[in-house]
Amino acid sequence: KRGLIMRVEKLLLGFALIGLSQPGEAQAVDPGTSEIVVTGARREIDNYDDHVPAVGLRRVADFAIQPVTLTGDTRDPATRHDEMYQTIRRAIELAGSHGVQLAYGDTIIEPLTLANYRDLTFAKDNRPDSDKVSMLVKSPLGGNVDARTATARIDAFLKAVKPVGRALFEADADMTLSIIAPDQYRGDVGSVIAKDAAMMAAKFGTDYAVEVRGLNRPVEWSRASLTEVLLYIPYELVIVPKR
């Protein structure tokens, strides 16, 4: 139980960026319509104000995300790679029965399936005759699944995976969150901004109005709590006298 509590506490503090190997060639994907890893920082886009506004939409993230690394150090490369691929296949086949999913990606997340797992690219580890590859284990959040439940599911899954040969499958970073298609919440974010703007205008009396600037920007995201994300548009609200 103490170990589980520590893992949940780490989830609260886990804002580290995730670096992963991906199958196939990189393709241009719109982050606003994809599943996105949510860290403590905003997405990096040129010419954007890094100040997160006080007003935004808070909601429970779609998934708790645990980064994992698979390593292998069998001397023969062909045998080593075969052991690693077999271990990945076992993990994919076992995931459903534990209420979790396998995925890959650094910022934009894609499913890892029996159809594409052999496209994963192995990288050299920091030891001779060893390789590694990074993946994600996802547990959905919401409903009756809170952070503790998600953490327990992922822990049980990691313990249940039986590596092949000298392969090793283990967590390698703190948990984080993900959200699917953040741009779908643009209208909801706008409604929150409009409500706040109207309230602020009313406080200054009938001789003043508000201007909201920057709403042409896309939705941004940051982590707000243990299981919540903040979706926002980096707008500016200015109080101006009526003419």
C-alpha cells in the first residue's frame, strides 16, 4: 500500500517530458485533433505568450500515462531483438485484461498494436550489446476510475508482463496525463472566457466595456491537478471606456 501511495504522489509531481521511439516515418499531425501528452508546460509554438491565463476549462484528463522502457542485453543481436519483440507482443495481448492500453509517442500518442509493434525502432542502450525502446501504458480516467485506481491497474499490469529471455520491461519515469483532441473544447473555453469577461465588465460600471484579444489562437493545455488538465486560449482581456 505504501508503494502505491508513493506512486500516486509521484503522479501529482510528474511533469517530465517523454521521449519515445516511434514506428515508421514522422508525419505532420495536428496536435489539436490528436491525443496529447499533458506535462507541466504548454506546447511549444513560436510567438505565443507563455503566460497561462487565470480563466480556462478544467476537466479530468482522458488517460493516466506511464512511460515504460523495454531493454534487452542478450549477446546475439537477432536473438535479443526477437526476445524484445516477443515481450512487446505479450504486453499488448495482456493489456486488455488489465484495463490498460499500449501506445507510443512523445507529444502525440498513437496506439501500439499487434499490427504495428514490429515497426518500433530499437536504440542502443548505455551498455555493450544492449538495446532499448520506449512505450506508454495508458489507463483511462473518469467515472469510477480515479488516480489511485489507474495507478493500481498499471502496477498490476507491469507485474503481470513476463519478459522473454533477458528482456526487461519496467516503468522509467513518473506518470503524466493525456487528453484527446483538445481543440474540440474550443467552444467551451470560449464560453468560460465570455462569462468571466462579462463579470469583469460589470464590476467597472456602465461607462466601461471589455475587449478580448487573441481568441484566434488555438487551444493550449497544461496540467492542473492530480488528474485534471487546464484547457485555455492565451487571450488578453482589456477594460476600456465606452465612447
